[in-house]
Amino acid sequence: MRVAWKAYRHRFQANEFGYAQANAGYQQALRLAGIEVVEVGDDMDLDTDPEIVLHWSVPELYAPFPGKVNVYGTVTESLTVRPAFRACFAHPLTAAVFTPSRFCQQIFRRVTQKPVFVCGHGVDGETFGYVHREWSPFDPRQRPFVFLFVGSSNPRKGSDFLLEWWNSRDWQHEWVSRHCPPVRLYFKVSDIDFDKATVELRRLRARPTRQEYGGFVYHEGTLTLDTRLLPAPALSAIYQFAHCFVFPSRGEGFGLTVAEALATGLPCIATRFGGYLDFCDDTTAFLCDFTPTPLLGTNGGTFVGAKPDPGDFSRHVHAVLEDYPSAVGRGTRAAARLRQDVTWRQVGWQFMDMLAAVHGQRLLDQQGVPPHG
């Protein structure tokens, strides 16, 4: 089978980062399933290029081709669907839609009659390899316990919630007063606008310890800020160094950093909301309660996401610290699930199922059979 893949230019920053990162992964998944991929630009040959064209883009860039079967791939993090998405789905040249999680699928199905398929994302299990972790609160000679956040610095990722929670709690002092090892927060961001950053992050800016990979590493008190754009092996080493992943996100279409963290066996505390619930549950992660809350999205529209419950978040933090072997057990179960279910090869098979359904409907259309005939 041959398909065309429409190449769109997305930036490796802000909300376009996920689109840019998944672009290569989706093409890899198709090839792993034995599908020939022809990458196309703004023009296509109606006679020689493949009949089915897969698009993966923000709605503002979507440009379907006349005379082709266009399947539009996109993602949302909000319970509400912006008009731009609705226009793409309703476009007469759009035959079907694909999205990376059941969370997105359920939201999109509320606003379109077009078929919506799930084609997830994958994690490279060799790069983000599993490591066993040991730590005890009763041994003050150990290195500090490291909580890790990886993501953009925008509010949707919960970075503001995390920093406010970290600075407002006196539990760190209580923890150390019990002669337990100290705790640290490693704040790994892909980009940061220091003009809009918190006071603490602006203060950290004056204290870089080293510069590499187009960014800096800053240290102050119990906080480390890392703004480097790291290659996958270096990022994996940070996951493997940490003791617990904290991700109080207000909405994720998939949650790739959660998947990467879990692939290494890292215990994870995350909001009980978003696409990563496809591979996270109470046996493999610590899921925090939330309240649906409207926010101002990065595109200027209204974003309805999840406001994490600070008390429940703190409860999970204490649970991890006070019974770390049990937390490691959840991380180990999660890593086993990720290695089996969250791979680009599995995504390739999801594409195969989708393309078979789209091609079958195309044949029915050509024969004049109604869509549900």
C-alpha cells in the first residue's frame, strides 16, 4: 500500500512542539507496517501520487487536496473544540480524522459525523530504557530525592501550579527536620519566556551554571531549571536520574513526556485527565483529582481543562516519599505496559486498520453505497 504524507512546517516550541515531534514518528510507524510513504508538499500529481493523503497539522495549516482521499490528523487538550477544528472536520474534502488518544477521539466525535480513528504515539524503549530505582527516607546519606518535571513552561502543562505548590509548602522543611534526605525539583522545560516567567525563574536566570544544547542550567535552593533542547539520549538520562515524575497538567492530547518517564520505570504523579489515561491507571501511576476549569489558551481562545487538586497532589507526593518501593512497583508495571503497547510498531498497525476502513469506504462510495449501508 502507498500513501501520501503532507509535510507541514511546525516549530519545535510551544503547542506546535508535539506536532513537529510526532511528524517523523508517524512516518516511521507507517513504514514499520510495510506502507510506502510518499512525502508531498503543496502540489500533488493526481495521476501518479497515492490516492490517500494523510495530514498531521494544527487546524490553521490544514490544506486538503482536491481529487484525493484526505485523512486529517490533529490533537486537542481541551474539553471544548475550537471553530478551526470544526471547519477542518466539516471540509467536504475531509474523508476521516485520526488523533492520538481516546480522550481526543471522544471529544472530536461530539462535533463531527466523520469517522475518527485513534493512532497513538510511540516511545523508543531502547533510548528510554528501564532502570531499577532504590531509595529510603531513613538513610540521610543518600543523594537528594529528585522530583522531575519535563514540558513547556506554559500554564497548560501545569508549570505554574507546580512552582506555586513547591514554594508554598513547608513540607520540605518538615521532611528534612525528620532527618530524611532533602528533596529537589528538577524543572526541565523546552522553552521559556523569561519576560512572562515567575519571579523565581527570573531570579534563576542570573545564575546559570553551564550553557550547552542552546540553553542553560540554573540552580538555586531546592530548584534546578534546565532550558536546554536535549537529544533523546541526554533527556533519557535525566529521566533515569530522577526518583519521581510530577506532571500536574491541565490537559494533554497524548502526554509524550509521561510515556517517556514511565518507559524508564519512573514513578509518576499526574492529573487524572488527558490522553495519557490510555496507558495510565491507578496501578501504574498516581493520578490526581481535578476540577474542570476554563482558562485562556495560548491561541487566545477559551481552554477548558483540569485544575489539579493541591491537597490530592500533596497526598500522592507523601505516598511516594513514604513508601518508595511501592511507587517503584507502579513504575515497573507501567514500563512493562509501555514496552508492549506504546510503540511506533503498534501505531503502524493502528494506521493499517484505519487505512483499511478508509479504503473500504472509498470503494463503497464509488459504488454508490451509503456510508452505513
